[in-house]
Amino acid sequence: MFKESLQQILQDLRENDSYKDQIVHWREMEAVEARTSPFPEQMNDQLVKALQKRGIGELYTHQEAAYSATKQGENIVAVTPTASGKTLCYNLPVLQRISEDAESRALYIFPTKALAQDQMSELNELIEEMEVPIRCFTYDGDTSPSIRQAVRKAGHVVITNPDMLHSAILPHHTKWVSFFENLQYIIIDELHTYRGVFGSHVANVIRRLKRIAAYYGANPQFICTSATIANPQELAEELTGKPMRLIQNNGAPRGKKHFIFYNPPIVNEPLNIRRSATVDVNDLAKRFLTNGIQTIVFARSRVRVEIILSHLQELIKHRFGPDTIRGYRGGYLPKQRREIEKGLRKGDILGVVSTNALELGVDIGQLQVCVMTGYPGSIASVWQQAGRAGRRQNESAIIMVAGSSPIDQYIVQHPEAFFDRSPESARLNPENLIILMDHLKCAAYELPFKRGETFDGVDIEEILEYLTEHQVLHERAEKWYWMNESFPAHGISLRSASQENVVIIDQSDVTRHTVIGEMDRFSAMTLLHDEAIYLHQGTQYQVEYLDWDERKAFVREVSVEYYTDANLAVKLTVLEEDETKKRPYAQLSYGDVMVNAKATIFKKIRMSTFENIGSGPIHLPEEELHSSGMWFSFSPDLIEQFGEAALEAGLMGLAHVLGAVCPVFAMCDRNDIHVVPQIKADHSELPTVFIYDSYPGGIGLSKEIYQKVESVLEHVQSLIESCPCESGCPACVGATTQFGQVESKHIVTRLVNGLLANTASH
């Protein structure tokens, strides 16, 4: 049977009428030649030979720049696209240093275990070809106790993750004396993943790491690498507390790329609902796979991965056999993952359906086509997924199939907003009082604090006094000592801000209950109430019982076609107003807020059409959260102008759009920011829309929105204008409500225009 080439299929996509209307944007990116530099003269001969054996005759310009800067003792952050040989930016300086001085040590920190395993095998291959006795180990939860001692004593390179560093290495630093005394390099890979709550925790873990290294007389250098974000240097400096040199002169070659935005057809005109993206993804992927073109399909959740995978396996099994297309996600065992990666590199496996697990730098070679099911949530993520397509020099295609959500529709209809805007900034707030205090407890357990000592430049005496009053620390002879029985690091999760978390217990297997995750109390009210559908890494679970007093949620695996959405009755109190900006019809403010929330009812919503198919009550006590937020207060004249009920619908519509746009600007998850409209706010009695961080103490997300408020509102404005619906739909201001002749979409447009009116005259 005749096979089409990639070029022929692309040509058909351009000309075929059944695809023409769906392709809303097609951008061609021309090929880029490699830029290289010769190996530095002082580089170890064995290292040069090992690289030559692997077919590397010269270094790319960014690898050479990274090597030279680290040789001069600088801390660096290297930022280049996916598959541009980032690993050599840190492996070369480390191997060079160890070959010069066999006592020196390096610590590699990766965000996930899979990535650590990957990098270890790559580093070991290079060491084997160098034929030198350099020992490299991973140290994580899977490392057996018998090997642990060898790792501590003899490992030149120890590869770990932040959670392990926090709970197993730093508290037991006395077992690692020779390692810390000789620590020369700390490598932080995938820097862009350290943002929000997790990033704020990790910044404090690194402060503890530096404190212990200094105690043993070491002052290690930092080498960080990151995917493309807007502020890599600032993020690296905040995370490590060191001045950084930015290296971004990418020298890696790139083949020609076709970037295609594809919007499924509308199936329900009045509601403006489009055909499910999954249908079109299957159709497009099948086209490439049946022609033997290696393809990767990205889906947002495990459920989607499994659905698409079974569809595609069914479609092509007669042609190639079912094993030629595989799934790849977080829950697979390392052995399976290695097998899939190897199959891809050799070409035995034609296609992969993956969650974001493959966004991080796992090495799978590169494929010819990448199909994305929906917009992954940030520009940075899109570029990382797109980087998976395109072998070094060959032509490749990236197709993003939009979902029905507001942000997907906005991106495909405003390609310039995607291509011309720099990726998002990553934000963290290591000084969040709750997070800082947790890590001070850990640091005091590791080494007592002396009077006058700072925590990497942060003045902490008041917090130490507070902890002494509460009998957590004990002060004696100008020093603070840990005095509690328990061991602080075990009670502190790096993934959430408040420590009183609800533990999620899977009881699908009656004989073996397993803990699959945890969630802060505030989010648990709306996501883990009785009968809620909880998604864990893509698998659907139904909550059978939430034991609020014991902080346990018992769940069972299910497969249903709906998700649940809870209503939260929120009472907001403004505690302090720190900053304000005046507008003709409104005032923008930023400050501290107190949130009292009570979950009231939940709705069941069908996944495909977003229609309501049932509801139920939630019986949980009220919760209190102290956070930071920003708010828009509108003039009371608007109530007279529109009528109270219509204005309330308008505020709800505005909150709906802001809820979709804000996470994109703050580079965070949808649950990290809450948007609440109030027709009469308690503190001012004005119509108000609040945007607040859903974590105790705040982590700087609403501050980021406040600072970028003009561009956030401009995006909101164009999202609403570009939506083809007449009076509001789920893809813009939410389902429509009509009051007399005024539709909520019209009111939201008026509100946004009013907020932007004054910026033009500034």
C-alpha cells in the first residue's frame, strides 16, 4: 500500500476542504544551522576522547560558554530549548573537576525520580567511555539501605530530588561529612519547575543546604539549566541566593518546523460548543501513524492518555501490531519507560501518547510530529512539548488541537499573542511566613542557630523568639536548639503551604489501602467532599467518605463521563490595603485578605458538553484562610445603570474570564488562584471582584496579576471580543443570562473597557 511522506500529508492538510476550515493558523519556522566552538584546550584528554566516541567533534556555543564561565568560578543558568544538549553544560565542568581532583563531589538535583534515573544512565555511559573511576549514584526513596552507605562515602556524583534532600540528606548531614566537606558543584536542572509553593519550599531547602555546606567549610558553585521562561536569571538568583550569569546563546541546530493551530468544528451553535478535541486528535494522529511517521501525542491527564491510546491502538493494530504505539506517563515503572525510550530511538515504536511527564528532559530522541490535545496551560509548556518534534535536521510538524475552554479558544484565535509574547515569568516567595517557619524548624534541628545569625540574609531573630515561646526551640548560651522529640522534616511536605493536609487514601483494592496523595484543607473542601470526582495523575477516583476531623479522604477508582465542581460561599474581609491604582469607574487595590469559606453544594458536569447533570449538598465546617489578594472595586453608579441582578451576572462573567486568564499570566495551576465576585463587598459596600492566592500567607501570584493588570485586562478584552457567541458561552464569560435587553457578555465588555479606559491616557 502506498505510504505518504510528511510533506505530502502537510500538503493535503493545506488543500483538503475537510481540514481547511479547522486550520486557523499555520506558521513555518525556517531551519537553523548549528553554531559550534572547538573543545577548550585545558579540557581533560579522556573526556575529549569520550565525547568524540559519541560523535561529538565540537561543542555548541552555549556548552562552551557554560564550561568557560564555570571554570572562572561563576554561578550560571543556561537557558536553551528542548533537546539542545543542555546536560553537557553541567556534566563537562563536573567531570573535568573530578578528573583534576578525585576528592571533589557534586550534587545533582532533579525534580523527578525518572529524570534522575535518566541522567544517571547518560552520565555513566560518558564515564565508561572516559575509562576513569568516577562513581555516580542516585539517592532516592528506591535506593536500598545496603547501597546508601556506599553512596555517602564513595559517590563522586550524587543524584537526588528536593524531597529526598529535605527529609533524608540534610537532617542526617553528620553521615555525609566527607561529601559536604568536598562539595564543589550543585546542579539544579529543570529550574522552571521550581515555582509557586513548591519553588518557595525548595528555595528554603537550598538555604539549608548552603548553611550545612558552609558549616563543613565548602562554598559550592551552582549550575542551573532551564527551559524557556521570561525570567530565568531572576528565578535562579531567588532560588539559590547567589548572583547568576545567564547563558542563552543557543548553538544547537534546528530543522524546519510547521506549527499548526487546529480548531475543531462547532457542533452546538447557540452554546458555541465544539467537537471534543480528542476526536480530532485521534483522526490526525491516525493519519500520520498509518503512514509510518513517528508521532507523539500529548494529553493533559492520564484518563485522556488512556482513552486516546486505546483508540489509536484499535485503529492501527491490523497494520502494525498493537505494540507499535505505547502510552508513557508518570505511573509507569522505570523498566517500562526505558523500553519505550529505546524503542523510540531505534524506531520499533511508532507512536507515544504521553502526559506532561515527557515535558521534562527525558531523552527519547526526537520524533517527526507532535500533536497536543488542548493548550497545556502555559506558553513555556507548549514550547517544551513542541521541542519533542523534529530530528536534528529534518522537517517536522506540531499541531495544537484546541479544546472548548476559554483559554484554548483565545490562544488559537490570537496566534500573535502566543508567538510574539515571551513565555511566562516563574514566581516564588521564599519569605512566606508559614513556609519560612517550617524550614527554620528543620534548620534548627540540623544545626543550632547562633544569636545574630541570619538565614541566608533573612533576619530571623523574631521567629526564633516566637518558636522558643512555643517550646519548639530552647535558647541557651546565645544559641537556639531544637527541643522537640519529633523530627521536623517528616511533617513538612514541599508541595503544599499549610501542614494540616488531608491525606487521600485509595481503597480500590480492599486488601491493600494505599496513600496516593495529600491536599491542603482549603482545597479539600471543594475537591475532596463526599461524592466528588477526584483526578489523581489522570485516574478518576470517587470520594466515598471524607473524615474531616481525622483529615482523611477515602477514594475508590471509577470511570465516569463527568466531573464535579463545588460551590464555595466565600466571605472576604480586607485586612490591610497596601497599594491602590485609580481608574475612572473603578479602583484597583492590593493587600492582605481574610477568607472565610464554606462549601455548600456540588454540581456534576458532563465532560463533553459541560452541561449540568446533577447536584448534591456538602456538609463541612467553615474554614479560614489568611492570604494576599488584589481586587477591582467598581463605582456604585453601575448598579443604577444596569440594575443589581444584571450587574451581579456581569461580575460573575468577569470572574469567569479572569479565572481562565490569570493562571496563564502567573504561570500557575487553576486551583492556585481564586476569583470571587461580590455585588456588595464587606469592606467598601461596592461591587467588587477579588483575586487571591489560595495558600496561607500568599505566594506572590495575585501580586504578579496586580503588577501586570493592564496586559491581563487586554487579554480578557480580546478573548471576549473574539468569541463568536452572541451573548456569552462557556468559552468566554460563562453560560449566558439575560436581564431585560442587557446580556452578561455586553456588561462584562463594558466593565473591562471601563477598567482599561484610563490606561490609554496615562
